[in-house]
Amino acid sequence: MDRHEGPPRGKFIGCLVVAVLVGTAAAGLVIAEYNERPPWGTDIAYEGGYLQAVRIRKADPTGERARALLNGECASMERTGVGGDRAVHDPAAWVSGCLDGAAGRPSKNQGLVH
């Protein structure tokens, strides 16, 4: 039985170096484009606001908090930092999601195509 030696060592190392360089270049381009902000940051912010408002709405038997959210409390919550790390990506999208959740509308990001 003959042993298979595989590709020559020089060829293997060369391909490995090229693969590492291509991966590093791709990572550098992504970091340069988004600069620590995920490419889907707007979706994250919108869903964060939407979920916050839906939780408040479901816990509010009288509907007073939901009306307050629609009358400006969403923007006030975002300004005071209630949105947390999710709102940082896109504060306007967080407020928009909060308003949609408070109004009982379905999330804009539901479904396969949005």
C-alpha cells in the first residue's frame, strides 16, 4: 500500500497564506464599512423599541401607559436611555418601533421580505 503524501509543502503553505490574507482583507473591509456597528443595526434598534412597547402594552390593563407611549413617552424613554444598547444603533428606528408596538401594529420586520 502506497502512502499519499498530499500536496507539496510549499504549495500548501502558499495557499494557506493566501486564504489568511483574503480573510483578513474581507474582515478589514467590513470593519471599515460599519465601524463597530452591525450592518443590521437599524433592525436591532427597531425591534428593541417594538418589544419594549409591546411588553408595556401587555402589562397595562387600563391602556394609560400605551396612550402615554403614543403621546411622546417613547421619545422621552429613548432620550433617558431606556432603550439601552439597542437604541444606540439608530435612535429614530427605536422610537418608530416603540410607537408601532404601542399602537398594536405588527412589526415592520416580520416576514421573509421587509
